[in-house]
Amino acid sequence: MAFRSEKSKQIYARTLGVLIEGSSSSSRGPANFGKYPIFMERGSGSRIFDVDGNEYIDWMMAFGALPLGHAHPEIVEAIGEAANTGAHFATATQVELEVAEMLQRMVPNAERVRFANTGTEAVMAAIRLARGVTGRPKILKFEGHYHGWHDDLLVSSNVMPVSSLGLRSDPVKIPDSSGLNRSALDDTIVVPWNDLEALQVAIENHPGQIAAIISEGIMANMGVIPPAKEYLPGLQKMARANGILFILDETVTGFRIAPGGCQEYYKLSPDLVTFGKAMGCGLPVAALVGRAEVMDALQSGGVLHYGTHNGSRIGMYAARASLRVLTRNNNAAFRHTWRVAERLCSGYRKLFKKKGVAAIMQNVGPMFQVMFTDRPAIGDYREFCQFVDRAAFQKFVLSLFPFGVYASPSASLHSIVTLAHTEEDVDLTLEAAGKALDESCEE
């Protein structure tokens, strides 16, 4: 069947004057897709189907929120069971306890657990908690890392011209949005990532003032950029030596890299860890976990964290089912995603070499991203801004759609391998990529 998108075009026209950019998040709007986004209708396993009847292998997987793929039968059953017996109660529930106990078994430092709805909310709670426990005002974050859309950390997260970034020794803090509280970023320190020397200088310049250092385990807001060897352990050591709490933001990496996330994979022991996205397997579920002596400050009369939908019952049922599947047979799901990802990523690298295309594949296990660049690797935010051809990436991804392969057209996002993906999906994707590159060369 020939690729067509007329119905998507018609539906997008209906959104004008009703929805902003055709959806409820700018990342789903026309800026990434050209004239209009593709409207999806349903998903099953590794596939999604749009309103025009086109079928795609889905490597986007709801921005990585679906570690089991679309409509996994055990998730569907769990959601139905919860909905049939009451969507949500303003009371304590046993399923909330059960999911928390599962997190304790999986996550090395989850001595206490508090549920939220989104990664943004979990990070907001972590920041407030860190300030409350330490009595210090400042938070240190890194260039290119995104920790949600709240005011305190909404800075230096977007791709910008290199000339606007300032020197590595004194980065310019670039707000990501209008409308921020005028003083919101006064206590936010921005430092280049993967640079222990720069981090040390920043700590020395603010003695006794920094409540927490917050970092992604893998930079996932600029494609996929792994931490340099010994960088994260070095960061953790510096934080401990200076009485600073270490917050590891695993909103993106949680339940993808390893059962215990990046802290397990990189052998870390952060004070606080935030989870979101993949935790609810498609439902809005997030968590803040950490050391008891820090987390216990959330008790009434201490650091406030409320929320009607925190630990939502349907979300907890979905999370419980998802974690059961992920950890079944001694964590077999993780071994599957790493194996399929290796086949896909190595295949892409061979394809680029064969076609003579200036592109690389960066990945950590099932998290991967193609980067159009003549550099052998991209190591930080500044290199991404300077050397990655985002327009070429968008053109490449959009050219995959007619061949039945779907990914985010934004170069600063990334793709994900899930339990639902197969070796056949890999082979079909590489075949499609080869055809798309050939067409591009002919233009």
C-alpha cells in the first residue's frame, strides 16, 4: 500500500484554533514533522498504525514510556482490572505498597519511596527536599540536561548556537522559556557535563551553598551521550566530600538500562533518584526514591509534597504488571533489549560505512540515536550544538515514514528498543534506512 497522509492533514486542519500546535505538547507538533504531524490511531507490540492506515515499526515508543511495547496483554489486563474496581481512592492502597516493595528490590538505594505523576513532579519534589534537608539554596545542573518544565531547572537545555553558550569556564545561563519567575534561576548553577574539573571549580566558587547536584545518568536530551569513564563516580565523590546531595534523574533511563537503572549499571549510590516515563508503561506514574534519612523529611510538618493523583490506583496496577514482566526469568527483558539494540546499532554503523554517509550511531544498550556528523563521537552538549546536523537527521527520519519505520524527527531526542521489538524489526528497519539513504543521495 502506498504511503499517504491525507487524513492526518485533514485532522491537523481541524486542530487549528482549538489545540496549540495540534496536540498538548510542542514536541508532538508540526515543528518536528514539517507541515503537519502524523496522527496515530492504535498500537500493538512493536507497531503503530496511523489514521490513514499506514503501519510503522515504532522506535519512538511514546518518548520511551513503553518498555514492553504497545498494548502488552498483561498491562491491558491490569488496567482493566483496576478500572473495573475503582479508578482511584483518596486512601492508602495495598497495590501502592506492593509497587514500592518491588522498587526496593530493584533499586539499590530505595530505602523510602514516594510516588508522583510525572518525572517533572518527582524532580520538583527532589529539589525541594534537598533544599529543606541541607538548608542550602543552590542547585547545580548541567548543560544539555532536561529535568522537566518547572522554573528552577528550565535553563540551558535546548540546542543553541555555540556562539551563545559562553566559555566552558563560565557558561551563559540561557533560560529555555519566557514566563519564568524572575528570580527562579538565581540559585541555579550551570556547568558543562562530562567535565570534572569544571564541576570542581563550580563547587569551590559556591562553598557551603549548594544543596544538590542533579544529573542524568546518560545525557538523553541531546540524543544519547554516555558519561565519560569515571565521570559519574567522580561527581558523586565530589558531592559527598562537600556535603552536597547527589540527585540522579532516571526519568529517561529508568527501567531501560538495567533493573536498577543507571545507578546499578554505573555502580552509583545517589542520595535521591527520580523515575518516570517507563515506570507506568504508558500511564502517568513517577517516583522519588532515596536514602531514608533524606526521604523521611517528607513527613508531615517537614518538606511538603501532596498530590491527589500521586500513586494513582490504575497507574499502580500498570506499574506492578510492567515491573513483573521486566524482572521475569531473572530480568530476561533487559537481556533481550540489549541484544536487539546491538544488532540494530551495529547494522546502522555498517550501513553508514557502506553508503559513505557522515553519520554515527551512539547508544547505551537499548537507548540509541543516529547523529549526522563527521566527528567520531559526540561527548557533550557543546559538541552536539556545534557538530550535529539536525536538519539532515530530520530529513532522514521523515524519509523513513513511507518505508514503514517511525522515530522522532528531532535529533535531540532518541529512540528505544523494547521487549516487543524483534530481529525481524531490525532487519526491516535497516532495509528501509538503506532505501531512504539511496533516495537522499539521488536528490
